[in-house]
Amino acid sequence: MQGWEAVRAEVLRRIRARDWPPGGLIPGEEALAQEFGVARATVSRALRDLADAGVIERKKRAGTRVAELPVRRARLEIPVIRLDVLGRGLTYGFERLADRLGPAPVPVTARLGLPEGAEMRYLETLHLANGRPYVHEVRWLNPAVLPDPPPDFAKVSANEWLVTHVSLVAGDIAFTAEPAGPREAEVLGVGPGTALLVAERTTQGTAGAVTWVRLAHAPGHRVQLAF
Amino acid sequence: MQGWEAVRAEVLRRIRARDWPPGGLIPGEEALAQEFGVARATVSRALRDLADAGVIERKKRAGTRVAELPVRRARLEIPVIRLDVLGRGLTYGFERLADRLGPAPVPVTARLGLPEGAEMRYLETLHLANGRPYVHEVRWLNPAVLPDPPPDFAKVSANEWLVTHVSLVAGDIAFTAEPAGPREAEVLGVGPGTALLVAERTTQGTAGAVTWVRLAHAPGHRVQLAF
DNA sequence: ATGCGTAATATGTCTAGACATAATTGAAGT
DNA sequence: ACTTCAATTATGTCTAGACATATTACGCAT
């Protein structure tokens, strides 16, 4: 190893070895650059990387200090369901259970910042892996983001069409565990009350709210993150 | 906005405006630097940032192209439970339900890469928010990472002690929804079979496997990620 | 055609120096 | 004692130029 990665590794080693204790100041960029015999920009690159990782905290004038509680950040790559299924070595399919226009429920419009009772497109989809129910998707979609004529969601899944045709700017995702309601129990083929992993997503595009989705996963589903 | 952030913003705008379509090559750093009137390093910084975000893909000699499926990455900041509770404006407390040495079950040793039947420290903790059950924690801890004498986990929670005293290097976290078992139902004060959000974590330190944890959250718990 | 080595090229990284910016410190004035 | 303002200082960013490295494309030999 060489260059900024070597600097990062050595700084990290000293932090882990408690040479530089949590909360303590570490030497300035200039000093480290001299010590390692590299340019200041190289040290800066290494320290920026560690700051991104949450290992150190940097402030102008105040210097760089070792984080007290090194915040552990895990990254989740939100998959397109079809690729997720294929990536697990299973065959993919889906059934469109509903597709209509109607007034969206209040929790949905509220989360998306749309007026109460706004007309939205309602899509209900059952995703299949090896022919068996995998995820039950309930989606409210802002029709303003769709072209005229709208795409045929019987052929392309809404998620996939959106990802490739609409620029998604911001959003959030939340996981909860919920008992299967009657509808979910029916389409997923499980008993009512079965524990389901539910992901709820809202997404904003360049031109405002795009979609709200609820994904109820079949039992046994794991959402895996690495750090 | 100015500098590399301005470059990033403009490049992102063009991608979103489909000036540069998904899968397409974008101009090289040199060309962009000339166009924007900045140094190549500045363009490079902007593009590196976009590549980190998954918007573009860069390869030496092959150039930079717009990602086909812009992978959406969400970040989860793994909280120390005490701070998580306090951050929600609730009071924190915990009860140590068990603390003993014993052979760890096979799934645990397997995940941590330890020999089958290894002696580990078993800790069972109930975390309380406003005096009510919040999370049921089951932990197997590699005693090799503890100092002699070991810390008193009746006073400090194991997680917090580990975060501040052991350098955690790698790990992973998985979420599932599971029905409450008899033990969990009892300590969390819910009916058996209630849907619980379960987080399972394994953690490695510099000197090998550190700990395996299972956190069963009280009903209603949401794990929120932003992207 | 097919395989192999070589040249071309875009990104990756580094250097040395400069100026910008934020936060702290200390001095001056009230 | 308290406030205000300026000097200081560490990080943040930028420039111009250089060399490193991975990968592709092409020409040559088989």
C-alpha cells in the first residue's frame, strides 16, 4: 500500500492502538505530511476519508479529533426487486393485482407533501420468486410525473420504470415488523397475523413528490447491510 | 455555489435532464475542466463524489458513463441504544437478565468464525424507554477481547463498553420480522407470536470475532434510513 | 481468423504552492 | 465583568503540472 491509503491505514492503526485516544486531538495535516514525507493534500485526502467513515471529526481551526463514539454507518443498496430475485438465483415474475385512479389516503398525501385527497394512481403488485409470493407491493403514484400516454405497468414494473425514466432526488425508507392483514395474508399465502417485514418508502423527484410504496415481504426475508 | 460542488451540480443536472442519457459516456475530465474553466482536479473531485453516490461509473481508459440503474444507497447510522432512546426524548434504563459463561450455539460460532462449542460470555439485557420494554438484547461475547478483570456489565451496557473500548473493524447487520417467542413475549410484555422487528449483528475486531447480538424490538419500532 | 504485444488514453494519484473559510483566542474598548 | 473586533490557525479548496495505472484498440505474427 502507498500514498493516501497508506496514510489512512497508519492513522487508523494509531487510533485503534489508542496512541491517539478517543476525543483527543491528532496532529495537524502539515505535521503529518512532514512525518510521512508526503504533500499536505495527500494527508488531507486520507483524513477526509476517515471523517466520511465517522472515525474522526474535523473542524476548521479547531483541528481533527478522534471520534468519541465512532458512529457505525451501514449502507443499504436498495435493489430493484426483479434483480434482487434474480441475484438470489430464482426466477422472477409479477402479477398486477390492481391499477386505478383514485384519491390517496391522508397518510400518503401527507408524507409526500401533496394536498389532501389528491388523485393518484394506485398500483398493487405481487412479486414472485420461483412462482411463489415474494413481496406484496402497494404503491401510490403521482400521475403528474407520468408521460402522456402513461407507460403500461402490466409489462414493466412501476419501480423499474421510475428508476430508469424519472430522476429520483430524495427519499427515505423505513422498516417495521407488522402482522399480516387479511389482504396480505391472502395474496402472500400466509396465515393472518404472520410477522411480515415491511418497508415503506417515499420518493421525491426533481418536480416534486413521485411515489409512496409499501412492500410487505414474505416470511423469512432478510434485509442485509454491511459496514 | 462554486468550485467542485458547482461542477457536481451541473453534471447532475445534465444527467437528470437526460442531456447525457443512462449508459452513455460523458465528456472526459479534461474537456469538462476546459468547459467550466476549472482545473482537472476540481472536475475529478466532483465526479468522484458522483461515483460514490452511484450516479456515474468510472473506469480508467474507458471513461465515465451514466449509471443505467442508479443504485440508490441508503445510510443507516447504528445508534447506541441509550442515545437512541434519549434522542427520542424518553428516559433510558436497562435490566441485566442474564450474565454467564457457556458454550455458544453453533449458528453463533459459525457466523463469527469461532470453533464449534467455544466458551463465550452470554448476556441478556432488557432496554427500557420511559420504564417500558424497548429492546430485548441477547448477546454472545468473545471473552478473549475483554480485559482482566472484565468490566461490570451491570453498570455499563455491553454495547457501549465495546464501542468505546474495543476497535470494531467490520461487521454486518440484518433485519427480519419474527414472531415473538415465549421468552421474548414475556420480557417485552406482548402476546406470543406478536410481530417483532429483529436486528441481528455480528462484529469483528482487530483481534478476531468480538460479538454476536440479536435485538428484538418492541412492536411499533421503525428503523429509518434516508437517501 | 486468432492470439499477442504494444501504443494510446482516461482516470487515479501526487506535489507544491496559494487563497478561502470557519472557529478560536486574545486584545481592546466599554 | 462583558462585549466586540481583529489576529491567528487548521481545515477546505483550488491550480498547474507530472507520473502511475488500468483498459481498450490496433497492428503484427502466427
